[in-house]
Amino acid sequence: MAVLDPHLVDERLTALLEGLGDIHPEACCAGAAGAEVPTARARLQALLERRLPDARICIVHDTRLVLAAAGLDAGIALIAGTGAVAYARSADGHEAQRGGWGWMLGDEGSGVWITREAARLLMTRIDDGLAAGELGEALFAACHVADARQLLGSLHAMHEPKEWAALAQVVFDTASLDEGSLDIIRRAAAELTRLVVPLRRLVDGPVVLAGGLLLHQPLLESEVREMLPVQSVRLEEPPVEGAVRLAEALLA
């Protein structure tokens, strides 16, 4: 949200609210990436106040919704999907975040990162005169290309992080066939665990596991659970449930 054009944010949010029909909520909680930036938070706050003039408004970082959806006031949320981030909140309301820098600068352990590491491994193999291996051949097939040079062109033509993240499935599909794929998954788990460890200074768990990648790839989840030094639980409710609970709290 912090990097999006304000007019685009206004346009998309207006379309979303209009799609809900003639509503008059008493309270509204919005979880948004970038809400930790004061100017971005204030912009979204003003927009929602204009669209929902009679509602009490609460703006939080989207990671806060994970803890709320899990029914927790304090704990650590570890989210891995297209991107990766860890968020902690203590019982007295102090917050801290690790990661979540975006796919161009960080997001280690995320779907984008896994795809990037797979491509790097493949290119190293090619540079060393080695075979592409099961991982490489699967990447070629997924991108509908014949060789590594064509793959480079295909990857560089992908400007949306979700396009990169979708290719991470190839790594999981070849984990039992290619040692390189298995190593990438284990390193992804280590990177995700590394996000959590410093946050334990603020709160010592539990860790709520969330995000499409972490919850839908059993191998990655099991590796993360084994590495985490604290109890972990899966998020069983959709994150939007956390927004509902936080909005209800505004009326308490």
C-alpha cells in the first residue's frame, strides 16, 4: 500500500466497497501491507473515513490479522506465500516485524525466493557444464521453453511476483528427485525460522503459521516446525476473520 499510487488505492477500495452494496458498518478494521508507514496509514484512514463516515476505523498491518484470526492478542505470526514476513505482538501491545521487504530486496523463504534460488542453481549447473537435472527440466516444462537461455528470457519477462511464486511448485514437485530442490526447501525453512528467532525477545510464542506456501506445502511446513525453537500452530481461519474480530473489539 505504501508504494501504490494513492489514486489507484482509492479506485480499488472504492470498487471493493461498492461491490458490497449499500452497507453502513459501525466499525471497520483494515489490514494492509505498508500500514506501519505513518503516511500510508493516514492515507488509508482518511480514505475509509470518507467512504464509511459513520464507522469506527482501525488500520493495522496485515500480519496483525493472522494473530487476531487465531484468537491471540499476543504471539508471533510467520507468513510465507508470495512474500515472507514475521510479526510479533506482546501482551502490552508492543509490536515488531522481521522481513517483508518485498520480492526485489528480500522475502527469503517465500515462493518468489524459492523460484529465484531454483533458477540460480540451474544457471550454475549450466555454467559448470552439468545437466539441468530434474529441477531444470521441470522448470523448462513449466515455462514452455527448451533451454536455459530461453528460460532466462521467460523469467525476465515476468514482472509480477505472483508469476515467480507460482513456479515454486516445481521445486516441491521435484524434491524427491533432485537433491538441489530438497536443499532449496530446507534453506527456505531455515530463512523463515531466522525471521522468528529475534522476535522471541518480545514474546515467546506461540508461532502461528500462515500463508499459502507454508500451509499448502507439507514438506516446507514440517521443516519449519522442526527448526522452530517454540511451539507452532497452523492458522485454521482465514485472515479476514482477524479483521472482523478487531472490528468487533472497537465496539466493545
